Amino acid sequence: MTARRTSRRTWIGAVAAAVALGWAATGPASAQGSYPDRPIRIVVPVAPGGGTDFVARLLAEKLAPALGQPVLVDNRPGGSGNVGVRQVVEAAADGYTLVMPITSLPISPSLQKLPFNPVKDLAPITLAGNLPLVLVVHPSLPATSVREVIALAKAKPRTLNFANSGVGTTAHLAGELFNRMAGVEMVSVNYKGGGPAVTDLLGGHVQLYFSTIPSVIQHVKAGKLRAIAVTGRQRSSEMPEVPTVIESGLRDFEVTSWFGLFAPAGTPRAVIDRLNREAVAALALPDVKQKMAGHGVEAASSTPEALAQLLVSEIERWGKVIREAGIKAE
């Protein structure tokens, strides 16, 4: 490990620790004693349906009996997910208003001016799950592995193209990160959502796509698309025969959308600890893991400090990719 890399990781850890100390040390002490004594609300800043809403509802279902109070999911869409988060940032820091932001939370600061600071204004509780992607190609592309994709891309620069589900989405940034780490120049083709991207991939209008697994698994099984590699650190239980990009030779390539539970900054540490303890227990339940896997999500949990560090490091990593690729919000 180089000194520069060590220094960067030390800085990330220091920032995360400072933030954690900041939100743990403040907040009304009166919220700690009998917490919770009324219903808890988890704000989901998108419309019902989709990964974030699914994970939040599943977690809320398990938290309610553990906490002895109703845990309600409140969908507050708008502003690319920022309206709902802002409402929570501005709510009382008492543990009764939580948020599960959409997975673009660590990407958004590098693409737009936010009405809040994700690192300073949110108190992390726990990671809730990871959503790896899968690199799929049209069967006409003569490549069955990451190495063969890279070889094709190097032989004919800027002739291979990859779909993305929108500027600045994880699918888009996965392709740009692949370009930089593999030393290739594949062209990004923008779509307004994953549905149109998959449709054009099936039609052969684009050649590659970093997709969520549920969106393409049936097409892969039917032979209409070819799965090359998954982007998580481990193989997916939904596609156990498909290798990871890392084991395929592109070291350190890991891209996952992740779900996390947060409270407003200033929430008492005792409240954060209670929520963390119950959420971690819920996420370890076999039926929770099974239901999440059915949606392509790997159940996961963490300490508040680990989630704080993840948020800081992801903001830094995707900010660098966005700057180097010259990506601008539409």
C-alpha cells in the first residue's frame, strides 16, 4: 500500500470518526430514557416500489415488534430524492423520524448543489443491504469474460458502447470506472431508466450494460443476454455461476449500490445504539436475507461508524470518477 493511499484512508477514517463523535455527543437527553414511546417514521424519498422502498418496508416490518411501536414508511418523492432527506435533516433529532436515502446519496454531492450536507447533517445507524450489478452483453458480442471484453475494447477504441440508466447513476459510473481501471474507451449511451436500456440491449442497439440482477436474470436464463461478471466482492446467490469482476482479473473493481438507515444529526447516541442493535438483528434473520436475495439485494449491516466511513469514502471515490470522466448533470 502506498503512502498516499494510506494517507487517504487515514483521512477518510478521521473524517468519519469526527462526524460520528459530533452526532453522538449532542441531542436531547430526554429522548433516551423511554425510547421509543410512540410510532417511528422511516422516510423513503421516492415513490412506492423499487429497491429502496422494498428494503425500508421489510426492515420496518421487523423493527416494529422489536421496538414495541409501529414503524411506518412514509414515501416523500421529489427532487431526485432530496426532498425527503431534507425533511428528515430538518426534523427533531429524537429518533422518531428516520430516512433511508436512495442509493445515489454518495453520488449526488458531485453532480448537484444539495440543500443539506449528507456527512454532517445525517447520523448513520446501519448499513441495510448491498445491490451488486452484473455486466451483461448482447450475444452477438464475441466476448465471454472480462478479459475478452477488455481485449475487444483495446483493439477497437471507442467502438464498443455501454448503456446507462441515466447520467450519474450507478450503472453509468460503473462503466466509467471500468474504462479507467481497464484502460479502455467504451462509449456511454444515456437512457432514461433501466427499462429502455435493457430493451435496446436486447435489440442489439448497444453492446454492454451494468444492470441490476433482477432486471436481466430472466433474459440471461433464456439466452437472450450473456452475463459476464458481477460487480460485488463476492458472487451473487442469484447467479452463483457468474464470476466477479475482481476474480476475472480487474483487481479492486467493486461497485454496489447500498442501502443505509440514517437519523438527523444530533440524535442521542443511546437512541442510535438501540436502533442499530434492533436493525442489525433484523437484517440477520433468514427470511429477511431470503426476501432481499429475491430482489437482488444482499442483506448487510454495520456499526454507525462503519456506515459513516462508507459514506465519506464513496463520496470521494465517485467524485473522482465524475471529475475525470467530465460528467455533468442533465
